[in-house]
Amino acid sequence: MLATVIAFIIFLLIGVPVSFSLGASSLVYLLQKGISVGLIAQRMFTGLDSFPFMAIPFFVLSGELMNHSGISKRLIRMADVFVGRLRGGLGHVNVLTSMFFAGITGSAVADTSSEGPIIIPAMIDAGYDADYAAAITCASSVIGPIIPPSIPFVVYSLISSTSVAALFLSGFLPGILLGVSQMIANAIISKKRNYPRAPRWPTFKEMGVAVLQGMVPLMMPVIILGGILGGIFTATEASAVAVLYALIISLVVYRNLGWKDVREAFISTAKTTGIVFLLIACSNVFNWALVVEQIPQNMAFFVAKVFTNKYLLLLAMNVMLLIVGCFMEGTAALIILVPILLQITKPFGINPIMLGTVVVLNLMIGLITPPVGLCLFIACNIAKRPIEKVAKALVPFLIASVATLLLVTYVEPISMFLPRLFGYVR
């Protein structure tokens, strides 16, 4: 097994995509053990042979359709009527828009890509530093996969056999807390740098129009969660309902989505789904090898000997996940690490729902940290600023995000209150 792990690390270091690194290193294991390589195809198929996986392409497609319909401008306008008048108003608008956006796409990358081209130039024109505008945009995008619906939560639920609805509920309060912490950081910096605010409060008519336009797309998470919690449909069926709602909003209500846009949304969804599914398929072979060698169980025994305190274990886990998030894409890290983490944390009585919230929050912070933070790269490209400058401006928001992470880790009710309230956890 050591040769397999070394092969996996070498493949990653030379730039081989994670999915192919997993598949190739698994091949090394099979050849070393003299097992037929035909097992790879069998395990890859078994890894994808699950009906709940259908939720992933449907949620991705609903987000793509909403993005192409131009909801970003409506959500920014609605956020502006609430917080635009505060000092550093556009910074607050940036964060609040991400909180709204989170309930629609469930993707940090989609948030940065859709909101960034609108809000970053607006902030620069208003007098904000370009580095700061890019930093707060990519930092707030972390909220996207925390507030439901969330694609990483769907992946985690399938790996851990936990309830998608419970995971969605567990992300609400941490996501709101993360947004509030970033708005506090923005308020402090804006006061220090004397960043501008809106010249006046909007009129009641302006507020009404903005809220009405913004609330239409925000009904999607209400319908999804309401349907799941009410027993009307499953999480997988909810993803299909989300696509139907996105089509109705885009084609009937807004009427600004052409068939060319629909085609592009389907193509983008196919690409994203292909990447995720290939990763899941290849990781299933790799995880099979880990189970055969009893790596998760052995690591659990080792951790039990080293850590006798649950809180120290959680701290060590956070540090490890933050480091992993700096170098590995979130979905890949989830698939590889979650089976091991479940074994490690089980003896300490850590609930899998809470573990999922902590793991996802950790790995999403990795999306804004160099050297491979995808959201960071996107924001730098939009703002036309070097990554080292934006990374420096990002430090206060990283501190706020890590502080939120520690609160979620050590104050269990933040993530577990809603799942318990709705009866998913005793």
C-alpha cells in the first residue's frame, strides 16, 4: 500500500489531475497484489451505481440556468437596499449577495464567476482598492457551499450515508455566521480606510421593487427544503424540481434566457458532472484498496492512542483539512478523506452531520487560499491583479473565516440545532 500512496503523491506533484492520479495509483496497487485490472472497471461502475448521485447534475444545472438568466444583478440590487447605506456599503452588498446566491447555486466557483464581473468593477469605480474588491469577493464566495442547497453536502451525504436534508439544515447557521463575520471585518476595514457608502437610503418603492425581483429566485431554496422537510419529495427529486423552477423563472418570468443560453448551461453542466463523476468513480477504486488494507481502521486505532481528548482531535483535524484544502480540490478531498475521518471520529462520539459541516467548511476555505485556490484565481483574473496582492488583502477575511470555523467546531448547537429541531438527530 505504501507504493500506492507514493505513486498517488508523485502523480499529483507532476500535475496529473486528481481523478487520473487516483486511478493510476490504484492500478499500481492491483499490479502489486496480482489482482486482475478488470476490477478497476467494476469498482468504477459500482461507485457510480447510486440513484442519489442524480442530484449532483440536477443541482449543477439549476445553478447554471439561474446564472445565465442574470440573477446576479437582481440579487446585488436587493442586497444594496438593505446594507448599501452603511459604511463600506458595497463590501456589505458583496457579502450579502453571496449569502443570497448561496441559496441558489450551492457553488463557490459559480458565485465568484457570476457576481465578480459585476461587483468588482463597481467597487473599484466607487473608490475601493482593486485588491480589496477581489479579496472580499472570493472570500464571500465560501458561503455558497455552506448555505443550502450545497453540492459538497450532497457528495458528503453519499459518502457517509447521512441525510442530505440534515446536512442542508446544518449549514444554515454556520453560513449566516460566516457572512456576519465577514461583514464585521469589512466594517472595521471600511471605517479605517473611509470607504464610501450609498448617498441615501432607497425609497419604499425602490425597496419594494428590488425585494420583489430578488425574492423570485430566492424561493428556490424555500421550495427545495420545504419539499424535502415536508416529505413531498426526496433530495434527488428536489434537484429535478430545482431545474424545473429555474427554467420557469428564466423562460417565463424573466424571459431573458435564450435557447443558446440553455445549450451553454447544459454543456457546462455536462463538463462539471463528467469531472465530478470521473473523480467519484476513480476514488471508489482507491478507497476499495484502502479498505482492503484496513487503513481507515488502523488510522482510527492510531488516533485513539495519540488523542484522548475530543477537542484536541478536532483542532488537529481542522489544521490538517486547512492544509489539504490549500493543495487539493474540495470534492477530491471529500471523497478521499471522509471515509477515514468517519472511522477516526466515531469513537469520540462526533456526530457525522456536524463532522460534515466542519469538513466542508474547512475545504471550502481552501478555495480562497494559494497555491491552488480556484476562487482566488478567478477573482484575481477579473480584477486584473496579481495573486500575491489579493492574497495579502484576503488575510482579514481568512481570519474571520477561521474564527467562524472554530466556533462551528467547538459550539455544537451552531450546526446541530436545526437538524435536531426537525427530528433528524436525537
